[in-house]
Amino acid sequence: MDDNDMRTLASKLTATVLRAGAVTLHYFKNDAQNASEKADGSPVTLADQEAEVVILNDLKKLVPDIPVIAEEAVSRGEVPDVGSRFFLVDPLDGTREFTGGSGEFTVNIGLIENGEPVFGIVYAPALGDFYVTLGKAEVAMGKVANPAQPGDAGIASLDLKAILTRGVPDEGLTVVASKSHGTSEGEAYLDGLPLPVTGRRNIGSSLKFCLVARGEADLYPRYGPTMEWDTAAGHAVLKAAGGLVTTIDGAPFRYGKTDAGYRNSGFIVYSSEALRQRLAGGKTS
């Protein structure tokens, strides 16, 4: 996918994501705590289900040749065959934040090519924050004026501003951590870093990737399990802003793990390759 194709896709899908976000926002304001439990024990709400219908219907019309792996469809056993190019959709990432009354939930669409995320949209309806990749090395953030009633608002209405990750700060690292999925392994990793951790941001959903992408944090280690649809869009946003993601042992973080049911292993998000190299230089005792 070249930059022109990416901009075209961003333009096509902006209205879709805004409408899906309006669905989640309606339930967030009126019925957020009405959640049921899926077979794997994770929560699901009407917001997840209805927002996914909006996205899948539009993807089928706009890009019918690209298969879609979507969270709620997969939970019903609807898993299409995919090749080297496919979408990953999470209609409501951060369901626990959603049901708990936090606005830190997101709508996510990511496009994978040959195992790598090449395009992504992350939208936080309750915050009005919209992130979209516009090129291989270009990503922008915008504000949605009326998230509850976006109508046919397109990408031109968002007043997009380019965002970038930041350089390695001399004063110490700001680390992003999950509000509901912390682990002892993650804490041990942070304790052994060769650079001091002087700040910490706890936030839900794929917004963790976005905080690093917009230069407000440096590092996000995740030792607990996730699914590919949880990370693809945020990973694409981060990558276009200058960041990178590796597995815990430093290997490239790949997508299309069909044999694993699209389950991710642990990973580490870095603001830059320079930071990854600094941290790989040695651990403190």
C-alpha cells in the first residue's frame, strides 16, 4: 500500500469509524454496565456488537476484496480464511474501562500486509480523539467536534495535526501501563532497565500506543496476553509516528498468527529504535 492508497482508505473509513464510535458512546451514556460474558470469560456489551456491525457492513461495501478478522465475529466462530492482506477490527477496545465508566475505550481498524500493520485508525469517542495513518511515515491526530452525532463528517472535518514520537529523554523514561492488566513480569522488567523511570501513565485500551505515538511517553511493556485486533491499529499508528514493537525477546512483532487463534505473545513498545538500542545495552542489577 502506497501513501496515496493509504490516504484514500483513511478518507473512506473515517465516517465509518465515527458512526461506530457514536454507537459505543450512546451505550456508554445510557447502558454501559449491561455486559455479558463470552466463552473465554471476557466481557461483551451491545456496544461492541452493534459497532462491529457498522464497521463490517461498510468494509464489505468499500473494500469487499479484503477479508476481515473482527473480535465479536470470531467469538461466534466466524473466522474467514485470510492471505497476506486482511483487516483486524476491534469495535470496542477497553470494555472493562467502558463498563466501569471510564472514557478510555477505543474503536480500532488495522490493515495487515505480509504480517505487518500498514494502516490504522484509533478513535476514542468519549474523548473525541481520532488517530489515523496517512502514509508509511505519517500519522495525524484530530478532534471530533460532535462524537455523539457525527452525521456524515469526513476526514476534512477533523483538523488533523501530524504527531511524532519523541527522542530518548535524558531525565528519564515515561512508561505507559495498563489499568487492568498489570503483571509482576512487567514490573520486574521496569526495575531492571538501565535508564530511570521518572514518569508513569496508566491508561486503558489502545490509547497506550497512541500516548507513545504522540510523544507523551516512551515505553510500554506488555507481558500479559492480547489478541491481534487489540494491537493492530495502535501498532500501525505508532509505527507511522516513528515507534516500533518487538516481542519480549526482541523479535519482530508479527500478525496473522492463525494457528494461535490470532493470540499475541508479550511485547514491548518503544518510541524509537534509538531507545530500543539504549535499553538493550544492559540491565541494572
